[in-house]
Amino acid sequence: MFGLKADWSLEVQNRYFTLEDYNDGVARWCPGCGDHTILTAVQRILRDHQVPPEKTMVVSGIGCSSRFPHYMATYGFHGLHGRAFPVAEGIKSRRPDLTMFVTTGDGDCCSIGAGHWVHAVRYNMDMTVIMFNNEIYGLTKKQTSPTSRAGLKTNTHPRGSFLPPINPASSTLGMTNASFFAQTVDWNSAHLNATLEAAFNHRGFSFVHVLQRCTAYTSYLFDGMQADPNTLALLTGPGSIDLDPSVARIFKNRIEHDPSDIHAARRVAETTDPFPIGILYQDASKPVYDDHSNEGLGTPPEAKIKAMNKVLDLFSI
Amino acid sequence: MQDNMETAGQGPKRISEHIIEIVSDSGEGAQKAGQTFGSLSAKMGNGVWTVEIIPAEIKPPARSKAGASGIRIRFGDHQITNMGDEADLVVAFNGQVLYGRFDQHAYKAGTILLIESKWANDPVPEIREQYAAALEMFKEKGLIIHELPFEDACLEITPNPRLGKNMFVLGMLSYIYQRDLQIAKDNIAYIFRKKAQKVVDLNHALLDRGYAFAKQHVPTYCWEVPGRENPGATIVSNGNEAAAMGIMAAGIELVAMYPITPATSVSHFLAEHLYKVGGFMHQAEDESAAAGFAIGASYAGLTAATITSGPGLALKTEMLGLATMAEVPLVVVLVQRGGPSTGLPTKVEQSDLLAVLYGQAGDAPKIAIASSTIEECFHDVILARKLAEEYRTPVYVLSDTNLATGVSQYPRPELKEEWLAAPLDQSDWPEGVRPYEWDPNTGLSPRPVPGQRGGEYTLTGLAHTEESHVAYDPEVNQRSSTMRSLKFATLQRTLTPPEIKGEDQGDLLIVGWGSTRGSIEEAVLRAQKDGYKVSSTHIRIISPMQPGLKEMFKKFKQVITVEINYSDPAPGGNFTEENRRRAQLAQLLREQTLMDIDSWSNVHGQPIRPGLIYNEIVRRLAH
Ligand SMILES: Cc1ncc(C[n+]2csc(CCOP(=O)(O)OP(=O)(O)O)c2C)c(N)n1
Ligand code: SF4
Ligand SMILES: [Mg+2]
């Protein structure tokens, strides 16, 4: 492909990847942290799709959730707080052959990285983005996040945070060229896996908002939701995720939803109680920036020099 | 400088060089006329430097003092490296626009002014008065004034002289400087190649009319500036175009940027041409994202570039620290403007040197190359890409508004395949080699690229081991910092001292960097001819610093830098010898050599003219 030496493809039958092939060491998150289940979910998808580890890229910012790439045996880029998107875009811009995941926290994405988030949605480059929303800053020890609920007592707002939280769903779906948005929770593996699977299969910027338990600081926020599935509403209907009926059965709240309808998606995005889970919006026909940035890949040196000489001609006397 | 004495005898008088300005309201085509004159002169073998005169406002009203729009052309029988001192001859379409030029010290007593005369008879009394007042002032300044009816002459040929006057002026200058009219006509035909033949014919007629007009009205202004022997294939461009061509010739396939003056025109060029060599230019949402995007692309295999100026550099700081820490190659083209903050967006300054070297948190050594000519703007990018890859680190190429907007000629580069980046390596990664397998003697390490089987690692901006594992222990951080620093020591050992222009000993050595080179060397040559024991040297690789400086400096009684950035005036008032802040290169050289190196600098927003440097040499050496 594009002049790349894809020599692994010759022996693809000889390589079978197990979960272990994607795993690097022991993840150092707190016991019970939701990040562990998300890690397993991503490794399962890669295994299910038999993506070679060397062709897999995980890019993150800074935060507990951004430690994610270190626990993967793939290529990883653990960059700067809030700035995973530009790096992932740059990698993808000239490497269509790489499978791209981005892991980002609620502070990483919705606060310091918010500017990049807006534009990443619009670029709609082919990557699976997982936003770990524990409604708190975990790594730096319990500061208010833009997704923290009003009144949440934190180290930066000990009397309770002042403002209503940012809604990642309505924000993303308000942005131009959004092509995929889904929500799920870390404590229902089946739903998490099915949602990430749908995101993985979508070509474009597949944004998955995951409610994530932080056992150190905010697990109590989700205790109620974990105990009572009625706090969640399962999105159903054509185009929804492929969920095992035995799992689907536990969700009594259902919303019949058409993910191709942006207006319906925006209405669903506004509801938070019960919290809608599943695909809110998907449109595979949105333009992807990769199609432009990949232009000219593999141009041979002679062609480059020939074209360059023509450019020099324009400035020659 | 040549005198402006009118030639009494027959035939044109030979001169070595002249500086001309064409000044008008914007939209009157003065720049097109000047560019054509410049390229015509280059074709005739002259050395040429042109620089546009840009109005202070975007759409200034006609005949306003802030509205000077036009061009300066300096050309001669030798290579021209800078815009020079005061002009010898000015063509002006009205008087008002010249006021601002006096603030820039563009003219001197004896400068010839050819000015449109129609304002003297304008129906509006105020305009007549303004015109008379302007002429009065110019006379006081000692200009030699010729009021000439350009527009009436153009009206004989076109009903719309506003649009045709510029080619008429080109015709006048073609008489005055005995240009080859056929080359001029070919140039005009090329400019209007997409227009109807009658447009070409009209402009040819205006050219001829201008030629005859000058011969009739100012017959004694007739000079010959001899061309040099055929200099071979030649490119005419400004420094930003040269840098953009360098990016393409280096095989850099991905450039990420955010618009900012004066760097933007590099991206305009790339937007137009980069795809032709299979590359892509990304306009990011801000400079931090642009740097991140380029770093991502570099990390994924092929060294990318980002382009910026002052405030953009500030925003990229965090990303560049990451590239240094995680050892990601990157080319940063920095076209400097005036600072701090938004500063002087369109003006000349060289004040980002220390920001480049010390802008990051923590210890973040880096490679910095300063282009000193337009030609170097091209070649330095190619060098930068190679160094970035070999040393696995960001490399800055610094130029400035002077080089970015100055247009001059240089030998057409012979493109080489070896200049291009090597194709993406996707072979298996050698077993047992870690992602930061630092060579203890050089600090260098090979870099795994995504797709290489067996090389999987997670890059991190956190302190890390050879395995790229996060590690905070004292030894790891000490050692990895040493390894990153060692690379620069390794590179420094391969560098050679900068060249000395003139004797290797004497009373004064002037040290420069970047775009001041042409002016410094011209001033020093003049002073040498006048008997002063002065030499100059120019530092091209500033970090790591080229070697041998202390040995070189020791042989001079005084060493000073000449720079376009701020330094405190001589001691007086609260400025004392102890607290006086010196120009940026001087600070670096003082640290490097432990010698008492002074600086002479200003922040006028202008290129430093050779005459001013000459005066400073004389001030320091005349006893
Ligand atoms: C420029 C910058 N500012 C601040 C920080 C400190 N910092 C690191 S992570 C973080 C917040 C992390 O919260 P979140 O993104 O929600 O991730 P979590 O740890 O909760 O997974 C902050 C403020 C930093 N590393 N860089
Ligand atoms: S602090 Fe919270 S988010 Fe971070 S690892 Fe611990 S539980 Fe997880
Ligand atoms: Mg968080």
C-alpha cells in the first residue's frame, strides 16, 4: 500500500495474535479503576480484528487515562496534556496503514484540549477516540473538571463546584462534520465492547464517551448508576450497537433512536437522566481529512525532482 | 556610493551601482514595475536586491502620508546583498507618499526625484497646496527635483493612465539605465501572457513612450551599470520562497502551520506547490496544534516541518520541549519579526534567538541555524532535515523579515536525490535494540518507526529509560539528560569555525548572525579600504556554537556584535556597566568565551544599513 513495504502481509496466516500480544506489563491504575476494563476492551477488539501490534497506534495526552498506551504492546505516543488530537492527526495524515486509537480524559479533552477537540471533530480523521469521563482530575488528585457536576466538592472548589458541567454529547454533536458519537459505561463490559466495536468499524472520527469510575476520588458518583440499570437508557433500533440479548434484557429503559438523524441525536444528547447509552449519531458519508492529507503518498524520488525542477523554472531567469 | 553628477559629455556614464525607488499610492503598480526592472537587470547580469515598500495601513486613502507603496531596487555590477543606504533616484506618483520615506532615512541631499507634476494644476486648492508644501520640504532636504507630466504622456496612449503608468515608468528607467528594451518587452509579454494581445501591445507602447519621455525630459540622466559575465542558471526569489523551495527539495512531505506574518508567505508558496512533489500542507487550528501535527508526522516516519514567527513560536514552546525530550526530529522554520508579544508584525528584528535556545521549561538543548542570505534560506532547510534526523531532535532555521521580503538572485540549485528524505523504513526492528539505545560516546540512537515489527514502544514526554519506560529515579534522569546533551557536543565537534572576512587580527572584529551579513560585510569592506583595521565574521550554526571563537576573538582589540535586537544604551542614569543588557548573540558569546564582548544593536524595525555600521566602526576606531 502506498509504497510501504508490507512484508508482514506475506506471513499473515502464520501470525495469530492473542490478548497477550497487545498487553505490556501490569497496568498501574488504582484497583477497581474503570480504566482497567477499557484497556481490556481495546485489546479484545484488536485481537478480534487481528490487527498487527506494530500497525497499531495509541495516542494520548496526560492524565491517568492517558497512561493507557504504556500498557499496550503496540506503538504508543504519550504526549502533552490536552494535545493528543493534533499528534494523532499528524501521525494519521501520512500513515493510512496504521490503526489509530486516542485515549483522553475529561480534563484532557474538554478543558485544556477543547480547542483541539472542536477541530478534531471537524477534521473527522479515521481514529477511535475514547474519552474517559470520571468527572474529576485523577492524576493531579481531585481538582474540578469541566464535566464535574455542579456542587461537587474538590480540592479546587472545596465548597462545591460553581457551574453546570459540559455535556460532551451535545458539545460534540454541535460541532460541524461530527460523524460518530456513542456513550457507554465502564462497568458494563458487554455494552462497552459492543460500543467500541461499532466505533472501531466506523471510518472517521469515532468518539466514544465512557463514564469511568475513579475509585480514588469519584466512584461514589457512579455507585447509584452501577447498582440500578434503570439510571441508564439503552438506545435501540436500526443502526444501534450489536448487543447480546441477554445483556440487553437488563435495560428496562429503552429509547428507540435513529442514529442517522442529527436532530434526534441532539435531543437524546440533551438527556442525562436516565443516561442514554449506545450510538447517538453516525454518518459514514462525512468528508474525512485523511483523503486530502494522504495525497501524493509514495511519490518516487525521480517524480519529485522533476516536479521540483518545474517549480524552480518559475523562478529562473 | 556613486555620485549623481550629470554626465556632461556624450553617451551614458558607467557607474558601479544605483539605488532606485518607485513610490506611489497602493494599486498603481509600482511594485510590478520595480520587480520587472529587477528581473530585467538580473538578466542583464547585474547583481540585484529589491524590497517592497509596504503601506502602514491595509487600504490607505490615496495620497496619504501612511500610504507609501512601492519598491526599492538596488542593482550594480557586483553581487548585491542588502538594500543599501539612501536612494540615488526616486520616481514618485505624488508628494504625500514620500513623507514616510524620509522617516526611514531613504533619501539624502542629492537624491534625484522625478515626480508627477499634475498636482500643481489640480482643481482642488488643498491638493495644490499640499503638493507645493511637499516640494518645498524636499527641496530643503536637498533633493534634486524634476516635475514631469507622466500622466499627460500616458494619456496619449491610454485613457486610463492609473493602470498603465507603471510600464511607462519602467520605460523611463530603461532609458536612464540603458536597459535592453527587448528583454523588457519579453518580460511584459510574459506578465500579460494570459491577457489579450492588445493588452501586451498597449503596455509595450507605454514602455516605449516612457523611454522616449525620459530621453526628452532628462536626457543627461543616462547611466550604464555593466552586467557581469554570464553567471549561469539563476533563481530570483525572496527568502521565504527560497525556504519553501528548500522544504520541497529536502523531501519534507508534511508541513503544518498557522498563518502569521511574516512566515505566512512560505505557506502560501507551499500551498501552491507542495502537492506537486507529493506533499501536503496542513493549516492547523493554532500553532501548538501545528507543531503537534508535524511532530506526529515526524514520529510516524518522515521528518516534517512547521513554520512560524514570534507569537507562534511562543505557542509551540510546549510541543518543542516534547520533541526535544522524546527525541523526535522536526524542522522549524522561524521567520522572525519584531517582538515581544504581537510587537512589530511586518518589521525586521532578530530577537527570537534566546527564545529559541532557552524557551522551554527544563533543560532542552537544540540545534539552531541562522540563514544569512536568501540562498542559505534554501540550503539551510536541507541541512536542517538531515541534522534533525541524524540527531533525532528539532532543528530551527532562523530567518527574518529582511530575508523574507528581500528579492535577489542566486545560482539555481542542482537538485539531488540525496537531499530527499529516505523512504519510510518498514523493515523488522533489530531484536534487542531499545527505542533509546543511546551510544554512550555520541548520545545518538536509532529510532523505531510505527509499522516496524519488534520496535513497538510508547514515546513519552516524561523522564524515561532506554526502553522508553517512565522512570523518575535520580540516575535515569541524570543519564538521559546527559545523553540528550551529548548529542549536541557530538555535533559541535564536527563543526568548523566561521570564516573571517579580512585580516585575522586587528582593532575591531564585528560578529553577526542572520540577515545582517550583507550590510556588515559591505560596511567592513568600506572601512578596510579607508584604512581601518576591522574584520568581520558571521555565525551560521549558533547552537551548538561553531568552535574556535575564543582563539579568533583574542587577536582583536575589540569584539562587538551587530544585531537587530534590543540592547541597553551606554551606561548613564540607571543603566550601569553592571546592569546593562546586551544584544542576544553578545550574551551567548560572552558566556561562551568569557570575554568582554560588546554589542551594537537597535530595534528600529529596519534592516541595519551598511552606512550606519560604517559610522559605528569609525566611531569606535577613529581616535
Ligand atoms: C500544560 C499542563 N498543565 C497541567 C498539567 C497537569 N495535569 C496533568 S493531568 C491533569 C488533569 C487530568 O485530568 P483528566 O484529563 O480528567 O484525566 P484523568 O487523570 O482524570 O484520567 C492535569 C491538570 C500538565 N501535565 N500539563
Ligand atoms: S486516581 Fe482515579 S482515575 Fe486515576 S488510576 Fe486511580 S482510580 Fe483511576
Ligand atoms: Mg478525569
